[in-house]
Amino acid sequence: MTPTGLRNLEGHDDFDVTWPWARGERLRSGATAVVRVKDEARSLPFVLPPLLRAVDEVVLVDNGSTDGTPEVAAATAERCGLSHRLRSLSYPFRVARAGREHVGVHEHSVHSLAYYYNWCLSQVRTRYSWKWDGDMVLTDEAVTSMAALSWQVGSRPVVTRVSRHGLYVRDEQTAFLDVGLLNAEEWGYPVHPDFTFTKGFEWEVQTTPEHYARIGLPHGLVVELKWLDSDEFSHWTDRDSFATSVRTARKRREWAVFTGLRDGVVPDHVVEVTAPPGVHVVDHVRETWLPGRPRPFFG
């Protein structure tokens, strides 16, 4: 990666990684959430409303969805009255799945996870960026915290870790929250060539310089949706690696919880959540879970 960008091996000039300043754009203050999606139409009505309120812009990058994801995103933003904060793009190349398939693809190929992430983040026009997933839902408390943080970190060399818990949704009234796994990854970065992605063993790896300050947001701000009637691991080439690699301990836990719940067994440190009548369970969690301490439905 150079100060201006990166060319892909296939010669698709329109999809070279080009930083905004190399395109003649001047970064403005604020923060942008980059949401990379494929067939996330089911989750986006829960993901986008709080996220659109928390950041200056959401860049939605669709990677070949077949379920109407871009249309659902546009309709959701319109319903919130925040269409002006949503910018939708398309990345037309098939991206290698995590695991063995990812390992076999050169990191400068348009089919590489690392290249895909770099291209997506290069579309940001603000000084700060949030790498966001299409199944990550901010709680109501988190919206205020994240909005307040975004204007502060944009002018400072700070990396932000965001903690999240898996929320396994059985139906509109019932879900299971995994409080036994707290997944805290780096999700917020300055927009700068220092912050790019390279190829790791199972997935992309962020290259964060040591001299940058790191902060961590409290837990209880984000839940990660997992639908029990769907294949939540289709983006993996081989699931056998969950049991054999120390690098995939988190995935091993997620797989154990997911398969356990599918088989009718509630694993340790997983709590059932029941929403009141007329309220979707995802909205119930989003509205009632405060950071740093469990809510009554944990009892």
C-alpha cells in the first residue's frame, strides 16, 4: 500500500484502491461507518437506524446480494428520515471465503478479503472510519456514546476497540444472548495509509502502528445478530479449523453456541431473552441493555 493507493492484479482500474486525497478530495471532520454486506436484508432494518444516527455517513458496500439488500437499506434509511447519510456502492467481484479459500488468493487480487476491505475503507470521506458488519446492532445507549466520540477521535491518532456479544435470534419474541464471550476488536481507525489490511491465515489482518493510542468502549454497546434458522457460517470455507486452530477460538465458541441452540441445548453463560408482546426481541435488547451492567432479563 502506497500513500496514494494500490493497484489490483487483475487490472480493474475502476476498482484500484485509491485514497481520497489521491482523488483530489479533502477529508472532512466526523466519522463514517463502512458496512460491507451480502444478503443482509433481514438484519439491516435493525442495524441501520441506530448506526445512521450515530455517525456522519454510512457507506454501504454490497457484494452481490440476491435478497434485495440494497433496496432494503435504502427503504430503511428513508423510513428513518436519514437517506442523506446513506451512500450505497457495489463491489461486483466474488470475495474468497474465510479459511482455506482465503489463504489461496493473493492479497492484491480483487477476490481477496484484504483487498476488498482496503477498497471499502478507501471510499471514506471523513477523517475517521468505523469498520462495521451488516449484523452489528448498536444499543440506544451506544448511539449517544458513539456520536459523541466520533467528533473527538477524528482529529487524533486513536484506534477504538468495540466490544460485542452474540445475540442468537430464534423468533420475533425470543433470543439468546451469549454473555460468556466478549469479542473486542479494533473497529475504529483514522483514515490514513497506516491503517490498511493485509492477508492473515484465516481472514484479513489490520496493520495498526504501535505508536497510535488505543481505547476501548465498554461492553453492552453492540450485539451481533445470528439467526438460528439461517446458515450463519456460510462465509467460511471449512469449519473444521474452528476445532484445530488457536486463532479461531472465538469462532469455536460461536459454533458451539449456535449448534447447541439449534439442538435445543442452552450452553453455559447463554441467557434467554423474551421480549414483551408487540416488541421484536432485537429492539427489546437494543432499547434496554445498558453498558457495563446486565439488565433484569439476564436473571
